[in-house]
Amino acid sequence: MADETLAAYKATYAAIDQRLDAGLADAERAAVKGEIITLFKSVEGQIAELTALKDEIKALVEKWKTSGAAASSAPQFSGEKPVVHADHIGASTFIEKGWSRLSLGDHEGAEQALLKAIELSPGDPQSEALLGWAQMLQEKYDDALMSFQKVLVREPANSLARINLGYICLKKRIFGEAIEHLSKAIRLDNDRKAVLYAHFYLGLVYLEREMYEDAQTFFRKTLVLGPNLIEAYYELGRAHWFNEERDEARAAWQQGFATNKFNPWGKRCAAMLKLVDEGGEPPRGA
């Protein structure tokens, strides 16, 4: 809503409010009632239009994610909208705002909203979990580590929190803890997405430790569980290349590109093929 439109609505509201405070003559009551109804319907119409536009903007975000954005191995936030109940302290409002900001990719804005939610309602595991996502996706790994650890104290079977902790430990090169969290998520087997990413991140852990055959095993399992997780083809190719299996590496990258040539990781597979064909070497860092 434009600032001018909002200001006009507020001015109309204030004028009606002032007339009501001053007292109405019987002859004025019907007219003022009509003005109130007109104001309400006008604002309601604006809200409906803005809500529709908000949904369209969310679609733009999803389109941006697949258009050519930088490929990242970080977990993609796709959490379901939290079920919250209105409360007198207002924490639910900030939880919903945090979730919405996360969905739009505004990780800093999400963090601010969720910190406020936790300030109003300390110890809420839903807020802590969303806060961990917001911090992790900003690469605030130490803060995210603490947030997800708080979640697991209250919810030991929260597999998504475990795979996020595994990813954070991978990025911090705490490989033993990463393996522990990711293996536990696989054993729990209570969240399909968590199991998929647990295999993928275990592949990355073993790739970083230069245990290439183990890495290949986990990347292949990842692709059985999620054939469209194109980054697994990219990493499988690296695991083959560094194990001196150059033909197998090229085959993995070719398959990744063929699976989805518009996906950022599909494009990255194509770029890797071009690089090695020109005599270059794949990067070793995750």
C-alpha cells in the first residue's frame, strides 16, 4: 500500500473518530455508519489485493532460486508454516513473521523477528529451530550451533535439526560430530528430507577427509533417495576425479547436466566438464 493511500485511510479514520467523540446528531448516524462501512470495505479490498501480490512475490522468490542463483550446498529452507496460536504476549506474531522472512530468503530479517519471539517466550523449540535456520543460512555457524543444540535438548528426535547440526559441523570441520549427527538422523528414519540430506552431507564429510570410495557410496545412495538432487552428481564427479577415476567423473557431471540443465548445479556440472576438458582441476574445498 502506498504511503499516500495509507495516510488517506488514517486521515479518514481520524475524522470519523473525532466526529464520534464529539457526539452525533440522530440525522448524522446513518451517514457516519455508511462512511465507516465504506472505509472498512476499501481497506479490506486493499488487503486482499496486497495478499495476492504477496503470494505472487513468493513465486518470484522460488523462480529466482532456480534461475541461476549461486549454487549452495546449504540445506534449502522449506519448512511448513508453523502452527501457532495467538497469545497475549505477541510471540506468535514474531514466529509467523520469522517463518515468512525465511521463506522469502530474508535471513537477517527472520533472525531479528525470531529473536524477538524468543525474548517474549523463552525456550520455545519452534522459535529456536527457525532461528537456527536463519543463522545457519547467514553462515553464523556458532550461533546456529547453539540454537539447534537447544532444540535437540527438548526434541532429541528432531531429524532436521540433526542434519543442520551435521552440516554446520562439516563447515566447521568438526567431522566426528558431523558423522554422529548425520548417522543418527539416518537411524531415526522419521523424516524423508532429513535422511536424504544426511546421506549427502556424509558424502561431503568423507570427500573432505579424502575417503573417496566412502564418499562415492553416500552420493550414490543420495541419488537413489533423491534423483533430482543435482548437487550429488556434481560431488560424485569430484569424488571420482580425486580418486583418479576421470571417465567416471565426467559421466557423473554429464548425467547431472542432463538431469536438469537449468538447475544451478546442473550448470555447474557443465562448467566442470568444460574446465577439466580444458586441462583444469576441480576445486577441492566443499
